[in-house]
Amino acid sequence: MLVGVLSDTHDNLDQVEKARRVFEKRDVGAIFHCGDFITPIVFDVLQKFPVSFFGVFGNNDYKEALGVRSRFQIKEEPHRMEFAGRKIFLCHHRRYLEKLSEGNGDAELVLYGETHEPEVRRCGKQLIVNPGETCGWVTGTSTIAVVDLQKLDAEILRLDI
């Protein structure tokens, strides 16, 4: 199964719509958002493609947290879960990655945001993925990731701005 990963959308709905279309074209079975969506309108766009959705709050999301909580299942970070037979660790802040190296590293897939820089790397048996920023406003590059849960491999995809 493929899953889509995005982060730091910062209400750039044009880029979120492009990400949604890519996820739909790639037939992802779920979408993971690593925080900093900013307002609930981001989810209105993503819900046009009806798949499972998981997310965590980022550092810029708390002004709208009440509205988001009332409509979506967004979790506090860090969030551990199982999906499609894989143990997943989902967070926004990279500081939580340190906890993985302190004996909490049973997750097979680690997803995080915050840095606005895409990254795919392995740490032992873990695949660590930062999709970069979907908004494209900080770095000038809009990126998302698609993860193959069966192969435990990831691809960073660049969206045109």
C-alpha cells in the first residue's frame, strides 16, 4: 500500500490541491500530515479524496486547534500508531526523533515535518521521512512524499509552484 505524506502546508490551498491530485493519481490508501496545516480549510481540500487521514498538530496550529479537533482526528505529537501492519511514529518537531534513539525506537516508519526540508533516510530498520514543505513559501520548493509501506521505501515528489 502507498501512503501520501505532507507537512507545513500553511494554508497554501493551491499546493494542497496539487498534492491531493498526486495522491489520488498514485492511488494512496491514506494521507499523513506532519503538522502546520494552520486552518481547517486544508482538510476540506484533502477530503475530496476519501481515504484514511492522520495528522498531528504543529507549532503554528494552535489558534485553530479547537475548530480542527471538532471536525478531524488530529493528535498531539508525538503520536504512535499502527497502520497497514506497520508501526508508525508521527510528529512535527524533529526533537522527538531523539526519543527514538533513546530506546523508543520500535517504529518502522518515522514521519516528521518542521524543517521545511525533504529527507529520506534509514536509521537501522527505521525509515525516516520528512516530506519537506508543501506550501513552498520558505524554501521556494513545494514537496510531498509517497511511502510504499510494503517495501518500506519513500519517494520525495516536487510540485510545481
